[in-house]
Amino acid sequence: MSGRDADRITAVMDAIESIWCQHPELRLGQLLMGLNDGKDIFFIEEDRLLALIEEKKKAWDKKKQP
């Protein structure tokens, strides 16, 4: 058993679902790569991924505003 908190999975998946539902035109790979500005996300910890999702949500919401 790993020392990682299993609850992180639900938090990350909920955040991905939320932002993906706002941008259904994106494929999953496009969404994930876009979160990290096209850089590999293989080594990103989940807390950093959650922060990236929040940052992108705010940035993409600003672009939608007139």
C-alpha cells in the first residue's frame, strides 16, 4: 500500500470533469496538455495539477468575458 492519500483521486477527477464539461470541444489529451502549456504532465503531483486546473479555469473564464 502506498503512502498516498486515495482521496486525491476523487479531487483530481472531479476537477478534470468540471473543466472538461466547460470545454467539451477538447479531447482529454488536449485538455491535459493545455493545463500545463503543452509540457509533459507525467511527473506533476496531484496538488500541482489541481492548482493548474484552477489557474486555467480563471484564465479561460476571463477570455470568455466581453
